[in-house]
Amino acid sequence: MAEKKLMKGNEAIAEAAIRGGCRFYAGYPITPQNEIPEYMSWRLNEVGGHFVQAESEIAAINMVYGSAGAGGRAMTSSSSPGISLKQEGISYICGAELPCVIVNMVRSGPGLGGIQPAQCDYFQAVKGGGHGDYRMLVYAPNSVQECVNLMYDAYDKAEKYRLPVMMLGDGMLGQIMEAVELPPMKDPKTFPKKPWATTGEGIGKTRRIINSLYIVPDELEAMNKKLQKVYDEMAANETMVEEYKLDDAEIVLTAYGTVGRIVKSSVDLLREKGIKAGLIRPITVYPFPKDAFKRVGEMPCVKEIVAVELSTGQYIEDVKLYTECRKPVKFYGRSGGNVMSPEDVVDFVLKEVK
Amino acid sequence: MSIVFQKPKFLTDAPTHYCPGCSHGIVHRLVAEALEAVGAEGHVVGVAPVGCAVFAYNYFNCDMQEAAHGRAPAVATGIKYTNPDNIVFAYQGDGDLASIGLAEIVHAAARGVNITVIFINNAIYGMTGGQMAPTTLLGQKATTCIYGRDAMLNGNPIKVSEMLATLDGPSYVERVSVADVPNIKKAKKAIEKAFRNQAEGKGFSFVEVLCACPTNWHMTPLQAVEYVKGDMTKIFPLGVFKEV
């Protein structure tokens, strides 16, 4: 039975994580995601889990490594500069094939940047922010409800593929309050067994080793090939995309996360003005919805595409790549923590497109 | 015929990669014996560091996790809080623990998390070829201080046991040496105590072990143990620094 509540994005994602099985959280304070560790600090206690306020983001991600390696459903969260600090640990987690969840409520950068919403960590999230050939399953929810829905099953996905899931939000999504329907608590007894986890029983042939060190080149290459196969399988099964009024669209707006939601309103405003606009919004930014974008590139009615993002132009590269540059792609972005309104996007289209 | 001596069950049959005269083998054995003594079978997880002991997961016959450089106490914390009934230990060298991982060890100690940390202090970076460590003695030569460590240029050695003993968190902090048989016997007792503390729920236990690195010290194994007993023990005195 679904339960309806008015919740901040950060709190809702924390509650959804717990209902999805999270029993260990380690994190370090950074705005605009502080409600996540604050909520976890008392809520995990209630469900028999454990919260640690770590000494740093680096320690936090490594606590998650330990917990995940020991078979736990573990989570950390942060915002941009803190996620940069976690990159080493994320790379090790991917190398050791550990399932976990990492939340990034993105703020503006570079450097210390600002605390307002941004999407300037796109490359870091989808192209592998740490060292080595690795990928994560990266969700880009556009509402508090979508945060809850994606987070709720995130551990099932992470464990299916043995890799981290990143929830790529932004300051806006973390801070906004919306009514959400919360799903029921999952029963940990129903979670799949993890024969690879270091739960302490191993000795001799039965012992388990969590490791990302492969000193023999052929062994490491075989490991890399294995990981790529997992990523291919994930792309085949987990890619998610929203399409809105695309069928007869002449102008296709594209954006992800909260900007995808803003731009949806722009589509309606443009339609009111008689302009055939449509939207394509990736829900997974990795794996990228390649096929859906290829179709957009091939649609005869589409004259132009506009990539809208809160950065100086990162997401647009994938838009061009996966529409195979078959249609012109214009860029409309804000940065520094500034957020465009639906009307701003309409004005841009009226002035700059066709 | 009765067995009077055998390999501890917590060591695998894998031959180690350690150099002749290196102390790691002795400490591995002491840790394995301690695990057996506290009855850890069936509920123990070790954490290997980065450094010479990076392959420790091949030698300890139990579930193991390999941590990023310096992060073993954080990894051990995650393991312990996830499965609190497990005996969890981190095995770290001086570059790993006292340099890049100083924050992790201090906060694990301050938190009093119920784990056991074995700290190998051989005053040098072994795996990378003999660079200056945070515990390198003044005057001691390393590949990044070729004329000997100079306090003005390179700073001073860090005394980790003394530092951790100032915290309220740890239940037990001791520095031992494995330079000769009487000291190895003391080290065995200390390491066993550090594991027994954990089994009894007493909280964070830490044993620093002064070790020899003949290869990177450019000494014979015999010269190296004399260096541990002499110069090194003067700067890093042996003893119990904290016991609750």
C-alpha cells in the first residue's frame, strides 16, 4: 500500500534507499545534500542499520567499499566537489565489482564553485570520473517521485550487474518539496545471495577476496573485457528515456534531469504558439538512450535539435554523437547556478532556431 | 607422533614475495596465530593495504578485502558495521597508514570502532623502491632524501602510537618489535591481545610493529635487525601507550 507524503528530494531519496534495502550509509556534510546524511543519521537506526559521519568523502566512499564488499546494501551521497574526492573509491568499487549507490546532488563549479543547481558533472558521471575503463548505471531523475521510484530499485540493479548506481540530481531536486508516494519496505530476506561477499566464513578454497589488483596484463585485459560485457548487457536492459510529443516534432528539445522537466513546459508553450516542438529526455544518462536518439536523427520531420543543460556544453556532445550529427544541434545552457525558465527556452527557440 | 610445530591455519600455502630478512613474514605468522588463538575461524575478514603487503590477501587464509592506499581503516569500518560479529583487521605499512591514510587511522581510532589494526613501521616505502616514509628517521637515507632525512628539508618522523594514545577512542595501543626472539614473543602477546580485545568488544586496538627492510635500507638482514634494536627503538620506544 503506497503511502503519500510531502518530502524534500534529499529526504525522499534517503527514505527510498532505506525502503530499497539500504542499511549502511557513510557521508560527509556538503551543501546542497545535507538532508541526506541528516535523515540517515536517525532513520537508519530505526531499521537496524548503521550511519557513519565520515572524516572525509574519501573515507566515506571507502566505508561503502567495505560494507558493499561484506555484502551490505551501502550508500554514500555528496555534491560535486565531494564527488570529485570520491572518484578514487568509485574506480576501486568498479574494479572490485561492488554494488552500491552514490548520490550526487550537483552544484555549480569548477572548484568550490557555488551551491546552486548545475549539471556540470555530466562528463564525470557518464564518462568515468576516476581512473580506468569503467562505467556506472547513472539515473537522472526529473522529480522527487522519479527519485523515489529509481532509488527504490537501485540496489536490485546494482547487485544484478555488480556495479555502482549513481543518482545524478542537482541542488534543485535535492531541495524541492513535492508530494510523493512511498513504496513499502523491501524485506532483506528476499534479497539475492552474494556468494562473492566477504562475510567472514571463508577459509581455504571457500575464502572470498574483494580486489581490483590484476598484475598480469592478460588477466587485467580479461577483467576489462568482462566489465565491458556487463556494461553492454546493462545497456540492452536498463536504458530509459522519455519521449514527449515527438511524433510530428520539427524542433526537438532535449535535456535530462530537472532541466528535462523545465523543457517539457517549454514544449507545451511552443505548441501553443503553433510551433511543432517535442522532447526527448534520457532517464538513464549512462547507458545513454542511443537508439532513441538515432531515431530522432533519422526522423524526416525533425529540422533542428536544441540541447538544453545547466553547463557550458557537456550533454550536447552525446546528443550530437548519438543523433550521428544528422540534424543541426543548437546549444542553450546556463551555468554558475543560474537556471533557465520554460519561457527562456521558448525565447531561445524563437530567436535562434530556424 | 605428536605435532610440535605447524603452519597456522590462517596462513595459506602460497609462497610470499617478501625479500630475505623482511619482517612481514614474521608478523603475518603472528597475526595468523592470534586469529587462531581467539577462535576467529568462520567469522574473520582482513583488509590488505597498498605497499609491500598489497598481496597479503594471498597469504592470510580468510576472507580478505584489498583497500585503496591508506583507506584500510575506512574499509574495515564498513565491514565491521555491516557484520559486527566478524573479527575485522587492517594490516598497513607506514606510508599507507601514517602518510596518505593518516586521517582514516586517526578517525577510526577516535571513533573507537571495534577493529584491530596492525601497523608495520619499517621507516621506508618498500614496494615503490625505498622512498622516504613519514616514519623515516632523521639522518636515515632514502631515495627521496639521499643525504639522509633533514628535519629542515623533510620534516620529522611521526610517532603514530604516541599520537593515537592521546585520543579517548582507542582501547589499546602498543608498540613492539620483531627484531629478535624475546621481542617476537612480546609482539605475539600484543597482537593476540589486540584481537582478544575485539572479540570481547573492547573497541579499537592498535599494535605498531617495528620491522626491518634490509633491501631498501641497503643492509644485510643482520645489520637491519641491529638497526631496529638500536637507532629505530631510540626514536620509537617500545611499550604500551594506552590500555583501557
